[in-house]
Amino acid sequence: MNINEKIQQQLDASKVVLYMKGTRDFPQCGFSNRVIQILDEVGAVYMDINILEDDELRQGLKVFSNWPTFPQLYIKGELIGGCDIVTELYENGELEALLVE
């Protein structure tokens, strides 16, 4: 299985996927931690994937998403964005709408 197939398989496995540095229980960057706080606040059910454990995944995601930084939040297989975008969507109420669609 190539890296794009692996990423697609992960995205197909859960409606909401957060690629992050660390895990939800032990985030290893402030931006990842902020997105976890937001997702927990809105009661989202999500899969967290630690990109620090898999360099091929970390590099492959940058190409797959055409997004160079982490965290990366996906809802229904679509890239939503990183911390700034997720925070903005949360603050204006759009994130919850995306999660319940």
C-alpha cells in the first residue's frame, strides 16, 4: 500500500481525523493542543493520528493535502485546515455545523 492509499484508508475509517504532533492525551505542540481543546469542547468524536511516529506519513500528508503544517483536521475526508482555520470556524459557529452535517 502506498502512502496515499494509507492516508485515504485512515480518512475512510473515521468521519473526523486529526493529524497532529503527539496524541490527544499527550499533545506535543500548542497548535495541536488547541485543536484538541476545540474538538473536545464541541463534543466531536474523532481519530487522532500522531505524525511524529511516522515520517513517511508526515511527509506524504504534506503532498496529499498540499498543506505544509500540522495539525491538519479532516471532516468526511476533506481537509478543513490547521489551528487558525479550526479556531476561526469554532468561534463563528461553523465548525459544529460541519461536524453535524
